[in-house]
Amino acid sequence: MAATTFNGPVRSQNGFQSITKSATTGAVTVAATFGVTTSVTNLTTTNLVFTDQNHPTTAAINATATATAAQVATGYITSTSAAATTITLPTGTLLGAALGAAKGTVMDLYIDNTGGASTVTIAVATNGILSTAAADTAGSFGDLTIAAGATGLGRFTIMFSSATAYVFTRTA
């Protein structure tokens, strides 16, 4: 099919382009091109935010510290510390502002300790609470430690109950 502009949903076997058309000049500008290798970095709909799972940007925290909202917003934190490390998450207010969070916003946070030589422990801050599942089953959903070495990966889910408060649980 030739290049054609539609007003409404379009299906294609060879990708498509999202365009805008100037009401004044009629000039067409390509806003995005979608094909087989397209990934969406942020998609917001009805107060849900789905983040890019490829993590082109990561943050490194190699000593006990409070993570900045920007570090957590990358969705992927690495640690290569030889000593035990505690990473405290930012407050709900700071993290919510960094993410543009609203009630219902959900994001995954990966902690990668495969290059570390000791455990990493995650702690929540003000306006961050452990989920009921985390509190009830400390050995799984509530396990806030990540071992060092080959098994040193943890996935956590952060769910916002408001723009300034989140619930935290381990999901892998």
C-alpha cells in the first residue's frame, strides 16, 4: 500500500508512522515511526504508567545510601559493593514528583547485585509502605534482600496509592 493518511485506527504488516498535519500550511510532520523493532519508553493511559523494560539508563549505588528519585526512575539499579549495602528508597513525595505519579501509577524496579560480593537490602522511606503481601509473607513478597553473585537479581513493584505515597512489594 502506498503512503496514505487515515483518520482512525490503522493496521499494517510493515509498520506505520504517526503524523501531525499543520492546519495552516498542510505540511505533514512524522511524530513517530513504528515497526518490528519499535519499543515504547513511556505510555500513560488512565493514570497507569508502563515503563520501558529495556532500561537504557541505569543507576549504580555501591554503598549504603538513599537513592534519589531519578535513580529509582531509571527502573534499574546496580550494586557492585564488596560490603553489605542498604538502599533506602526516596520519599513518596519525591518519587511521585519525579515520575509524575498519580493514584494507580505502577512501575517495576530491578536491583542487580550480580557484580556485588555482599547482600543489598532495600528500605522504604516516608510515604512508602510494604504491601500487605510483603508484610504477610516476609520470606517472599517481603524479602527485601538481594543476594550477591549469579542469583543477585530482584524485581520489585512500586504502586502509587496517591501522587505522594506508594506501596512496595517484591515480585521476583
